[in-house]
Amino acid sequence: MKLKLNVVKYFVLTFTIFNFCSLYAADRVTITVANSLPTPRSTELAEVDASLIQARLDGITTFFITDADGKEVPSQITYDGKLIFPVGVPAKGKSIYYAQKGQPSVYEPKVFGRQFPERVDDMAWENDKVAFRCYGPALQRSGERAWGYDVWNKRTSRLIVEARYASELDPDMQRAIQKLRNIGQGNLADDLYNAISYHVDHGDGMDCYKVGSTLGCGTAALYVNERIKYPRCYTTYEILDRGPLRFTVKLAYGTENIDGMAVFETRIISLDAGSHLNKAVISYSGLTHETPLAVGIVVHNENPNAYVQNNTGGYMCYEDLGDPNQYKEKYRAKQNADFGHIYVGTVFPQTMHEMKYQSENGLPGAYGHILAISSVNNASPFTYYFGSAWDRNEETGIFSLTDWEAYLSNFVRQVRNPLKVTIKS
């Protein structure tokens, strides 16, 4: 009888322990992030299917992420169902994180973007390092030629795009400027405009990069008979992710007749917190055959030879000196000194067919483009990265073209050797 009781107690205890462990596992999921590179990874977002986490949490969709010490870290579930969160992983090492049932905190946003219909439909976006914009249908209708990606230099980790537009477009200030011009006070009008303009550095950076009718900072375009088929301005947009860690926008471009094909282009552009580079996924419909594609960076007259093309290394880059004709002559000596050096670059997960410099006539102020050539078809989207840095942003540690090359080279290694994320209950 005593033996039977002990057996019963054993099974009761085993059942209790089993259920306790099952309950604990259902309340928390272990996430292991592994780094195969011989260098630490500290500026990336880990990414895993959120549905896998939710399934391990018995279908619970509300959870937060902690590090190994139990400290909550910011996280986001993206439009395509990915859980993303910042990680620090040692060289050739692993780091442990946990997904815990419960309500996540409200995290400070590190990214921002929206369309600005008040500024001819600009689409502008940023993170804590960099800012960019591209141009929309209202600008296209105006007849102005501006087709590539624009760089908005930052030297602050604050989100500043909204404030820059608000200052530049302030209706009261615009009326005051116009009134001064109407009464013949052009100098005062110019001074007042400079006081509110985002083309002047008021302490957080400035827009002094020149795009115009070029590919700007790494725009992709079809490349037929060794000629760039400029994609014009976007026609419609959809914001897919609004942060706090990733901004994503989908841009559609009107159907164009290219080499006898009615081609429609879609771009999905995403920018992560802490990164200098956007991820761009380019898709086409209407292509009847494999077609060359070029990713280009404009080379300006002011610095015609300051570019690097490294196809084996997976990147190309350029040192831009800003637009020297942006200001009226009376302001140039002071304002142009603020331009610093703008570093622009592109990164490719795959080896491109070739990289080359191509001169072009008819591009105002532009010497030509550096191009990375590949090919596309309807079935396979093309993915690459583009972005920038500024040597006046002391927070980034990028003060030379050599520094920028090192950043791009490391970024390539990380893209080609992604963090490995595994989960278990």
C-alpha cells in the first residue's frame, strides 16, 4: 500500500512539474541571436516572424521583448509580420532575449516619415542619423525636373523633418517675405528667408545636396541601350510602417513606354533606426524580357573624381561637396562653408554585372553618374541599399571618405551574413 501511495505521489509531482514548466514556457519564449562574423554587431535590428513567437505564446499577440537581464528593449511588428528589435551580439557569439506575455511600453520613435502635400507632395523620411526625400505628383505636374533621392543632412539624433518643413513653409513668414519684396526690401526679404530656410544650418543640419534631373543619392532606373531611363516622380504612395524602429513606404510610378514595353514600377523603401542606409526593393511589371537596370549616384562638377567603385566588395560611394550655387552671391562665402562633406553610397547583397562611370550631357551642374549595372524581370524584385552620412554630424564618427568606405564595407558583410535568430519555449 505504501509503495502504491509513493507511486501516486511521484506521478502527481511529475504532472505538477510538467504543467508548471509548460505554463512557464507559454508565458515566455527564448530568442537566441547568433553572429557568425568575427566582429561584434551592435547597430542592427534582429528580425523574426512574429507568428512564430505568437504560436509559442499560445496564440497571444500582445508581448514585449527583454534582454537577458530582464530589461525591456524596444520592438515593433512590421507590416509584413516581422518582429524587429535592436540587439548587441559579440563577435562569433550569441545573445539571449525573451518574448514575454504582456503589454509593451510606448517607445520613443526613432523614425518618421510622411507625404508633404504642402510642399508639392514631397515624401520625406528620417531616423536618428539621416533624412531623405523624393518627389511626388504635384512636382511632376509643375514641370520641374527632380527625379532622384535627396539627402537632408542631420547633425542631431532628434527627428527634425516635420519641423524643417513647418519653418520653411510658415505662411506668416512667407507673407512677410513677400511683403518686403513688394516694397523693395529685397535684402531684408532674403535675410528673413534664410532665417527660416532648411537650406541653412540652424544647428541640426541642412539641405545642401543637389538632385535635379539626376539619380541623386542611389536611385535605380532601367538602363536600355546604355542609356538611363529616368523614372520621374512617384504617382501614388502607401506608408506601411510608421515606427518606432522602422519606417516603410511603398511608392508606385506611372506606366512608361520603355523600349516598346509598357512598364510599371513599384518601390518599397524602409529605413531602420540607427542605420545610414535605406533598403530598397524594386519591382517591375510589363517587362517582356530580362532588362538591364542601373543604380546610380550623381557625380557633381565640384568633385568629379571623388568616387569609389568596389564590385567585389559590394558597394560604391561618392564624396559630395554640396551645391555651391544654392545661395545668392552675397551669402555664399558664409553659407557654403557650412556644407561640409556629404558621403553617399549604395550597397548590394549580390555581385553586380559591372560598375562604371558614365558622363552625361544636359544635366545642370552634374558631371555624370557612377553606375552599378544588373538586370531585372517581372518575376524577381531587385534589392539593394542606399544612403548617406555627413562629416558635420559628430555623433556618427564618419569624417572622411575612408570612414564611409569602412562603414559600407562592414554593412555589406552584415547583409551577406545576416544574424541567425532561433526561438524556443
